Amino acid sequence: MDQTYDDLLVWAYLGEVWGERMLERLLQDGTFADEREHLQLLLALESRTRQTLEAVISSRALDVSLEDARQEADAYAKGLAQTQDWEAFMRETLEIAMTALPDFEKLRDLDAGPAVEALIETVEHEKAVLAYARSRLARRPREAAEAVSVHLAKWAPHSAAAPGAAG
């Protein structure tokens, strides 16, 4: 079955809700304490994109339940602390982003309306995650942080509260 625009939009939004909650939990629990600054940077990225997609969801009056995504993120974060080191986490992050990028691109390509800018931002978000994970796996943490910082700086002038609107 082909995914509709709304299906992909909800999937993307719930993915950002999940990512934001997971990173919040890692920070709260002190998981990867040596990587706290990087976790905070990634959280800023996830939060920004979640807000951007939330505006698109709201503009379409879609009713989305967040509880399952948040519970799954909590469970993942708890398990992560027990089963993976930072490098394994980065390998998994890379795999998730590589798998998700084509669907983010499909979502962007389905919209020529007012939300298209928000969806371009979302695709670039996923590319920033890919660049971050690749750089971390190559042991280049400054380059990784820059990939996220550049994305955040580029999109900062744009409103995360209104799809397609510049702030």
C-alpha cells in the first residue's frame, strides 16, 4: 500500500517526537555523560524539527497521539544505556537516518504548497543527522557538531511555528 501524504507526515512527526524524547531521557539519565554537549545539540535539532512538523500537522488539523512514541522512546533510552556504547549508538543512528531519508524526500516531493519549506527543512535535518553520525564514526566530533550547528543556524531565521513562513 502506498503511503499518503498525511501518513508520511504523521510518521515523520512521530519520529521527531520519538527522537526528542529519547534524547531528553538520555540526558536526564546521564547516559553517555561524556557526550552531554553533543546530546544537547542533537536534542536542539530534534526539537526544532519536531516543532516545524508540528506546525504542519496542526495546519492540516491532524489528530496525532504522542503517547506510544514517547513510551517507545523511554524504553529505547533505558535499554540503550544497558546495551550500547556511543559508537554502537552512532552506527544505529546512521542506519536509521539512511533508511528514513528516502521517505522524508518522498514527503517533501508530495507537497508543493505552503508546507514545502518545512519539508525541505526536514529533509535537510535528516541529512544533518547523517553527516553528524558519519563524522562521529570517523572520530571527528567537531565536524559532527558543525553539521548540526550549520543546519540550526540556517533554519533559525525561519519560523518553526508556521509552515512555509519566514520569521
